[in-house]
Amino acid sequence: MRYWDGSSAVRRRLHALARASAGIVLFQEFIPYNLDDWLAARLAAGQDAAVAACAMVESCLPADVAFMNDHGLMHFDAHFGNILTDGRRLYIADFGLATSPRFDLSAQEIGFLKRNGTHDMGYALMRLVNWLVTNVCGVAAPREGGPVRRNEYIRACAAGAVPAGAPPAVTAVLRRYAPAAAAMNDFYWDLFGVDRATPYPGEKVERVLSAMR
């Protein structure tokens, strides 16, 4: 509660979970890796393997997120620990924060979904770009102080700078998605480091996503 500045909405949510009379356990087929671990293994196999892996991720991730959203499901937590892979395709998992306009929502919740409709796509692309910049371009985040250099690097790519020393395929991905990643990184920097009530920059993210199409 302190983390969210005593939010009454968070308090009601936690109380509702504590009073729930039932829970659901969902079993699915075994998928061997989450995307974080699989990409780390491909990186350890060499740069060519890492670049090929990222090509697969880029071919699947935007399409999978778009399919999910187009069918009325918003995930809100699609980091690479929550995406599974068999090395051939991706499987989005862990729907603990998911919601949908088909649910029984309040007017406030419906408004939230409308304002945050581009979040999943922007977030997924941010994760891909951040991973590439950290692991392929070598701009690692320090243990303390936050990923300031990484975010600056991505902003520079978004402004047109060519990533130095990156393989051509990675350069193409960064130039394509850096504007979305920069907008999302700035949002999350403010959300977690400045103000928990930072509004999602929906119009800005929509503009950069539209420019990619």
C-alpha cells in the first residue's frame, strides 16, 4: 500500500482478493523456455545465434500481441519472463493482470482501457529494444541508479542515430522500434521513479506506432 501511495483502489483490490471464495489453477502444455532464458542461451551460443533468435522474436511478437489485443484481451504484463517459446514461436502466458472490454467493467475501467489501448504493443517493443541494446549493443544497466545510459542510447536511435557496431539486422530493428521504446522507457521511468500517478502517454505511443505501419 505504501508503494502505491495508499491508493484506495489498490486497497479494495487486495481486500477483494483476500475475501475471494474460489481460485483458478490453469494447466497448459509444457513449453520449455521463457523468452528471457531462451534469448540468454542463444546469446551464449554466439552473436549469429542471438541475431537469428531476435529475428524470430521480431517476426512473432508484434503479430501475437496484435492478435491478442484485436480479440479483446489486454495483458499489461508481457515482459519476457511471461512469454514462453519452443524456439520456433512464442506463447504469451501469465494473465494475472489481463483484462478485457468484455468483462463487467465500471465506466472508469472502460476509460482506462481506452486510454491504455496501445500499452501492450509499446511495452513488448520496448522489451525487445531494451534487450538488444543491453545484450547485443553492450549498453548494460548498472546495479544502481537505473538504466540511464541505455535509455539515452535508445532516445538517440529514435532521433536517427545509427547504432555503432550493431549487426545490420539489429540496427534495422532498433531504427524501426526505438521511438516506441523511448516513449515507453520514459513513461516507466517516471511511473516508478517520479510519480505513481504518471499518466500513460497514449497519444504519443499511438503516433509512433502508427508511423511504423
